[in-house]
Amino acid sequence: MRVLTIVLMLLTASPVLADQARDAKQAKLDAACEAARQKKLAPIRQQYVETCVANKEQPSRQDCERFYADYGERMGGRAPLFYDLPECVTAFDFLQGNGDPES
């Protein structure tokens, strides 16, 4: 009877552990996607800030930086940029169950 109880416990715990492992992998892939996006967005944001400062579009550099801080992110009806990067495609495919990338 004890063996049966232990086997049943292991069988019910296995899907939970698998879900936790999948969630952890998804979080890792999502973080890699976001890091790649931010790396690509950083110089573009900086260029917008420099143009803003040069053209005196805002009262100060800090205001220009604050104004463009969310450039490339989802805002209102504006779609976020760079979700087509390979890291983001991999994360999306994994989320959809279309792949199981190596760790």
C-alpha cells in the first residue's frame, strides 16, 4: 500500500514539476528576448535624445531622456518594436508549444 501511495504521489507531482520547469524556461527565454530588444533600442533612444537636446524640443536633457524613455515599447495603439529578433521568436515559439530550445 505504501508503494502505491508513493507512486501516486510521484505521478501527481511530475506534471507540477514539468510545469515549473517550463515556466522557468519561458522566463529565461523572455528575459533573453527583452535584453536583445533593449540592446537594439538603446542607441535609437539615445539618438532621439540627442536630436531632442540639439533642437531644444524639451527644456532639458533630462526631459528629453524622460520623453524618449519608453520609445519602442507598447504605448496606446503603437506596437512594440523588435519582437522579430531571433531571441523573441524563440520565446514566442516556446510559449506557443512549437519548440523546446536547448537550455
